[in-house]
Amino acid sequence: MSRILIADDDKNLRYSFRTLMRKEGYEIDEAPDGLTAIEMVEKNDYDAVVMDIRMPQMSGLEAFTRIHKRYPKLPVIIATAYGTTETAIEAMSLGAFDYVLKPFDVKGLKRIIASAVENSRLIKDKVRLPDAPSDGSGTARIVGSSPAMQEVYKLIGKVSRTDATVLITGPSGSGKELVARAIFNYSPRRDKPFHAVNCAALPEKLLESELFGHEKGAFTGAHETRLGRFERSDGGTLFLDEIGDMPLLMQTKILRVLQEQSFERVGGTRTIHVDVRIVAATNQNLEELVATGQFREDLYYRLRVVHISLPPVNERRSDIPGLVDYFIRRFNRSTEQKIEGITEEAMGFLCDHPWPGNVRELQNAVERAMVLNPGGVLRIGDFSFLEAGEQPRLHAPSEDDLVDFASRLMQRALQDPSIELIPAMERILIERALGETGGNQVKAAKLLGISRNTLRNRIERFGIKTEN
């Protein structure tokens, strides 16, 4: 008979768990706190442990860490009524077998325990689990406690301990870079560099220089040797955003780096070796691009060692109230706004809105409503621009001198890593290019030096109206 330990300070919950699991044929032991749980694990041979996080004397995570260090083969399931991002990721990054929310979903709990017991039977004498990192407190702030996001947190926690290449997919605005930063912040590489490159923002030649650097005199304007993102990310993590827009020639070079961890700078002959973990993201269907010859199949499988799929916000509507609350508190801190909350009517309206732009659109909508609100509480009228069909748009001047500045900015960003490409400037360039080509997207893309797919993505992201 399989033996399970339930560690929880709630006597009634322990009784319910014992009654339920005994009917499933398990032998159940109980511990009212973390210290007792550690003592019982040392004295008995358990097939699985269910550990509450909040307990007297010692937290469940601390007790689990001690147990896992000494008995790495023992599956421990973390349970809590507080389904926060940090809790889920930390539990999984420390090596927990799984993570469940209270009150328990009975069917789900039975399935997880059965899996843990089976796992214990299979690996007890065959596998030694790696030690987990001691601290993941630097994680990026992801908001959401829906079942879909809980699965995302579990994957982040599991993959962050490794150097595996990760492919993050999901629609624009769903938070792919936040996931990439969370993987980095919980990884052993968290004290090393993290760099992000938007593969769709730069023409091919400039992207090559941005990634691999260049030697002095490699091309006109290369007045000095410049290190690329791969060299500056040595020992750390490089995030390749919108990799589906990367040209085929660049895909070949990226594949070589993944295979050999080496490359040459543009105009150089010396092979440079680096230790860089790659995390990539795209809102495109790479399998379709592979089928049409627009993306290398071998690179696709190299990138997709671990796949994390982010759901659109309209598939996790239960997270919207938490997201709205987070945005309000964050904007209150960064501005002089003093918004105290939001009415139920307004929150209901936001929960029912389709949000084609996902979390990014929701964030822009809350920010705009706060800017227009004199203070107090956000009401449904503050979001009338959504009801009228108007999308939150980036506010940017349109003078000709700013257009010229945007062009110069794109060039300077390659020379100075502290300069970021400003979306508002990017939008101005796209609108001007469309205007000069009479709305012809093929010609506008050529004028901008980007692919038509990239241009279409930008048009959709910025809500630019076109005739075709």
C-alpha cells in the first residue's frame, strides 16, 4: 500500500484529505507543521508528500527545501490557497513535483497524487534529481492565477533550472518577454547578462551586426570594433523576440551558434566561443512557416526543446480583475495619479471586452482611463473609448523632424545598446512609408527594409488603418 504524508495546519483539511485518500487505497499520515513533517519524513518511507505553504514554525517551502535536499527522489506536491505567480514559480523551480490550489479539485488532486506515487515507484532507485537554486526572488512580474497560467508557471519553474532552449509562443501582447525574463530570473544564470533583441525591428544586415558584432572597417560607418549581443550575453541569456520574422540566412547562423556556441563577427575571421542560453518567442505559427520554406525545420526543432504557449487574455478572463488591479497600483506608483479602485460595473465591462490586443491592450486601456480620470474610482464611463470601438493608441507627435529623428534613432540604437527603439517612432515611420507608397504594403515594406509579414504585424499591433 502506498503511503502519503499530508502536512497542513488545518485539522479539518487533513481529516478530509485522509478520508478521501483512504478510499483510494492510500495509507495516510498527518503533520500539523513543517518541522513535524521533516521529522516524519526522516523516520518513514513515503511515496509522496502534500505540503501546505503557510504553516506555523516553518513555511512549507522551507520544509520542502530541506526535505528535497536530503530526499530528492521523494515527490512533494505544494498546496496553497494563495495562487500567486511567485509561489507557483518558486515551488516548481525548487523542484516540487506539482502545485495545487485550495480548495482542492478532487479529480485533479487524485490524478496528481496517483502520478506522484507512480513516479516515486519508477525513479526511487534510478534517478537523482538535481539540486534546486536557492533563490528566485528576482522574477519578472507576471499576473494571473487561472489554470492556464498556473501551467505556464509550472513550466517556467521546471525549465528555469536547466540550460534548455525555450520557444515561447502566443499572440502579440500576451507577455512573452515577461516569461523569458522570469525564466532568466529563476535560473542559475540570473547573475549574468540578459539581452533582448527584436528580430523583426531591424533589416537583415543591421540585425547581423546587432547579434554578432562587427570588426572595424567591416562596412561603411563601422569606425570601430563592436561587440554583438551574443558576446555581451556570454554566460547569460539572449532573448530572440519575433524569431519567426528572422531572414533565412540569419536562421542558418543562429543554428550554428546553437549547435557549436561559436561565430565570427561581421568582417572578422576569428572564431568566438560563447556560453549563451537562447530563449525565443514568436506570435507566428512556425510549423506553417516551415511547411512553406520560410523557416528552417532544423532550427525550429532546436528552438523547441521546451515549448511554452501563452493563452490570449480572452481565454483567461478570470485573470482580468487581477491584471487591472496590478496596472492601477503600478501606474499610481509611477505617476501622481491616486486612483483608489474600479467599480464593479466597469470591471464587468472590462471582463467582457474581447481584447484583441491582449494584456498589452488592457494595460493601455487602464492607463488611458487613469490619465483621463481626475482621481478617485474608475467608472465604466472612463472606458467609453472601448465601447465606441476606438482602440488605445500610442500618443506620438507627427512632425517631420520627429520622422527624421526616428530614422536616426534606428541607426544609433545599433551603436549604443542603451538606446531602445521607441514604438511611437516606429509607428511614425510606418505611417509615413504607407503614405508615400499610396498604401501599398509591398512597396512600404521594401522602403522600410523589412518583410511584408513584419509590416503587417506592426500595422495590426499599432491599429494603423489601411485600405488593403
